[in-house]
Amino acid sequence: MKTQMKFLIAAISLSFLFSSIVAYDSLDPNGNITIKWDIMTWTPDGYVAIVTVNNFQMYRHIMSPGWTVGWTWAKKEVIWSMVGAQTTEQGDCSKFKGNIPHCCNKKPTVVDLLPGVPYNQQFANCCKGGVLAAWGQDPQASVSAFQVSVGQAGTTNKTVRLPSNFTLLGPGPGYTCGPAKTVPPTNFLSPDLRRKTQALMTWNVTCTYSQFLARKHPSCCVSFSSFYNETITPCPSCACGCENKNKCVKGDSKLLSVVGVNTPRKDNAPLVQCTHHMCPVRVHWHVKTNYKEYWRVKIAVTNFNYRMNYTQWTLVVQHPNLNNVTHVFSFDYKPLLPYGSINDTGMFYGMKFYNDMLMEAGEFGNVQSEVLMQKDTNTFSLKEGWAFPRKVYFNGEECTLPPPDSYPFLPNSTPSSRTFNSIFIFFMVIFSMVVMS
Ligand SMILES: *[C@@H]1O[C@H](CO)[C@@H](O)[C@H](O)[C@H]1NC(C)=O
Ligand SMILES: *[C@@H]1O[C@H](CO)[C@@H](O)[C@H](O)[C@H]1NC(C)=O
Ligand SMILES: *[C@@H]1O[C@H](CO)[C@@H](O)[C@H](O)[C@H]1NC(C)=O
Ligand SMILES: *[C@@H]1O[C@H](CO)[C@@H](O)[C@H](O)[C@H]1NC(C)=O
Ligand SMILES: *[C@@H]1O[C@H](CO)[C@@H](O)[C@H](O)[C@H]1NC(C)=O
Ligand SMILES: *[C@@H]1O[C@H](CO)[C@@H](O)[C@H](O)[C@H]1NC(C)=O
Ligand SMILES: *[C@@H]1O[C@H](CO)[C@@H](O)[C@H](O)[C@H]1NC(C)=O
Ligand SMILES: CC(=O)N[C@H]1CO[C@H](CO)[C@@H](O)[C@@H]1O
């Protein structure tokens, strides 16, 4: 038993390491952010391009303060002008007389404009402060675009040189971008759909996310409870790292009235309420009722971060019974089918204008819902922790689950079934490693 457990722990950490290093998300294997450049016209000294940033990730969005895109020019290119975005620095344009470029940096850094800029600075899909919705939640809002006029550049598709070393902050680190690749030119349909035009040249850059690159510790944890056992299985201690234990805010503290506690930081660094887990977000899964043909789960998400209102939050859960969701109360729900046929993963998110914002820590810092699922009598069980989720993600970050031997047990469950449970989980780990490779 003991060696089994050790092996299990080793296998779990191995699979975690493996999945994080290769930046592969097993619940969204095709998820990426694509940066597409369409050259629309050649100019006497360069070109005008439309740059489109598409978030193709099912459940990971880019929150305020939004994306930052950077690249390295291949030659001595400059940016004459931009519409719908701007570079953060102009750089050294001292060589220019008369007409001064927007940016002369070899490595420009571009950010979206804020909502409400004058019409002549706007561009279709621009000016959202760099906020991009998740593709699975709101495909229309998952795209950003701007126009860039490039000078001192190639003026034909033979002489133009592709920029390199693309970077993407979303808004923090975690994304790695591949090289720009020339792809078949994009087709554009006229508004009346009667004429098709095409870009003169198109290149794509694909960026993928890795939680391992983004942060040292998880940023959420999961706790469990059930109607059949009054024990509440808490989040693991220090699930999100305890380094900042002396910088947290005591829940009942007078500090809360001190100015600045709720002021967001540019880097989105959290200021959390003191808890044993130190996580900004906790997801609680309560097995609430066992009916004859159905069962009911209550899900509650609690914000412990005083510096963040989580807008357009998403919660992804993997559980084998999600193929028979009958009703979800007060959240929206969408099944995700990462492998086509295995329907065990789904995405919960807030209803627009009702609970799509998880408020900062405090009285209103929680959202909750109940889920009714129809039982498949062949698989349904309250034993061996079957009723609890296998994986949980909040805002695209994988949350730490409690260790398997701490799950609430059925009153008469015997230790041998615990062994079975860990063996079962062990095989699940091996299985998922095989699937991933
Ligand atoms: C990026 O995501 C889209 C949508 O899921 C997918 O079609 C495309 O193949 C992905 N690109 C790469 C390079 O993985
Ligand atoms: C390039 O990116 C666009 C999305 O911006 C996508 O529709 C297209 O399929 C991509 N092309 C290739 C060849 O990956
Ligand atoms: C460049 O343009 C020519 C036509 O002007 C076209 O035949 C060729 O395929 C284009 N090459 C690329 C890389 O787009
Ligand atoms: C791109 O980045 C790599 C590593 O950061 C660096 O070695 C390389 O010189 C960069 N290329 C350009 C063109 O800046
Ligand atoms: C969260 O939203 C509320 C209401 O819109 C606002 O008063 C508060 O300042 C916001 N908090 C943060 C941390 O942005
Ligand atoms: C997946 O499960 C949901 C219910 O949770 C169901 O509505 C949907 O049709 C299922 N999809 C497939 C492809 O089985
Ligand atoms: C409830 O579950 C805990 C494990 O989390 C177990 O130690 C306890 O014995 C269970 N209670 C009953 C009444 O079986
Ligand atoms: C009891 C029940 O409705 N079971 C269904 C659960 O979902 C699977 C696949 O979606 C169906 O095949 C079952 O009939």
C-alpha cells in the first residue's frame, strides 16, 4: 500500500511535469492564440497590414489590462502609423525629418487602445483594452485587430521579410509563440457577400499557453463535501504557495477599510485573504442530493483576492457523468469534447449581466450554482470518490485537488476500497499519460 501510494504520487507529479513542459492542455488540445498578418496594399516603401489576434482557446480568456504583442523586425522597418492599437514606446526616430514615424524600435511592443477613443483611431474589433473572451464562451468577442503601416520594408511578396521572435503577454507571462509562417492568403467577403477579395500575402504566428511558465504555484484549489459524510475535505494546505503568508489580509481585519486594498495592480498581483491554502480562488463541490434517477451537485466559487473582480470567469470540470447533465441552475454550461467522443468535460460560466463577474473578496465575492445529472446506473456510485471531479480549472488555470485519501467516505466504506481507489487513480494517470503522448 505504501509503495503504491509513493508510486502514485510520483506518477502524478511526473504527468504534471510532462503536461506542463510541453505546453499541452489535455482538456483543450487545439487551444492557441493566433496572430495573423494580412498585407492589404503595397506602398512606395513598404506595406499596410491588418493584424488579427484570435483567441482559439475554449476556456482561457485575456483579462484586463489585456494583451501585449511584441516582435523583432527583420531589417530596418519602421511603423509609420497604426489604427486601433499603439506601440508603448516610439523609440529613436531622430533620423527622420518632416514625417516622423509612430515607432522606430527594432522590437516594437503593441497594446490595444482603450474603449471610447475617437472614431478616426478605431478599427473593426479594436479598442477593447486588450480584453479577449474565451472562444468557447463568446467567439465574437475573442478577436482583436489593428492596422499597421510599415515603412523601410520589402514592397513585394519576394522582398518582404517576416518579423521574428513574437511575444504575447496575456496579460501576464505563460504564452510561447512559434515562428511566423507564410500561409495561403486570407479571403475577405464584401458586406453584401457578393464579392470576394484576398490579402496580397498572409502570415500566421501561433502562441500556446503553459501554466508552468506562467506561475510557480497554482492559483486555485478545490474542496469537497457530501450529504453522506459531515466531514468537509478542505483545500490542501499551501495549495497556492505559502511564501506570502505574511502579506495576506485577515478576513475580519480593519485593514479592509484602509485605502488601496482593492486597488488592482498593473501586473494583477493578488492580495489574498489569509487562509490555510492561500489561494485567490476556491472551488467547492458539494454532493447534495441522491435521487432515484438523478443526483444533484452544488458548486460554489469563492474569491479570496481583494484586488480582482474576475470578469467573464470560466470553470472547467472533468467528471464522467457530465455526459448526462439535465439542468444547470444559474450558470451557463457548455460541453467540451476535447477528443470528439469522450463527453466528460464541460465549461461553466456566468450568465451575462447576472453573475458573469466574480466580485473581489468579501461579502459578494462568490458565485454558485447547482447541477442536476441523470444517473447511468452502470457507473453511478457514491463510493471511492466517484462523485467528485477528476480535474477542475478556473479561468484556464488547473486547480489543486485534495489528496485522494482525504475524500469524504461513505460511512461503511472499508480500507480495501481505498486501495482500489488509489489503484484506479493510478491507472487513470497512466491512461492519461498514454493519451497525451
Ligand atoms: C490553433 O487553433 C485552431 C482552433 O482550435 C486550430 O484549428 C489550429 O490547428 C491551431 N493551430 C495550431 C498550430 O495548433
Ligand atoms: C491562420 O490564422 C487564421 C486565424 O487568424 C486561421 O483561420 C487560419 O486557418 C490560419 N492558417 C493556417 C494555415 O494555419
Ligand atoms: C507572390 O506573388 C505572386 C504573384 O504576384 C504569386 O504567384 C506568388 O505565389 C506569391 N508568393 C507568395 C509567397 O505569396
Ligand atoms: C530571438 O530570440 C532569441 C532568444 O531570445 C535570440 O537568440 C535571437 O537572437 C532573437 N532573434 C532576433 C532576430 O532578435
Ligand atoms: C470591483 O467592482 C466594483 C463594482 O463595479 C468596484 O467598486 C470595485 O472597485 C472593483 N474592484 C476591483 C478590485 O477592481
Ligand atoms: C454531451 O453531454 C451533454 C449533456 O451533458 C449533451 O447535451 C450533449 O448532447 C452530449 N454531446 C455528445 C456529442 O454526446
Ligand atoms: C467521512 O470521511 C472521512 C474521510 O474524509 C472519514 O475519515 C470518516 O470516517 C467518514 N465518516 C464516516 C461517518 O464514515
Ligand atoms: C441514463 C442516461 O441518460 N444515459 C445516457 C448518458 O449519456 C450517454 C451518452 O451521451 C447516453 O448514451 C446514455 O444513454
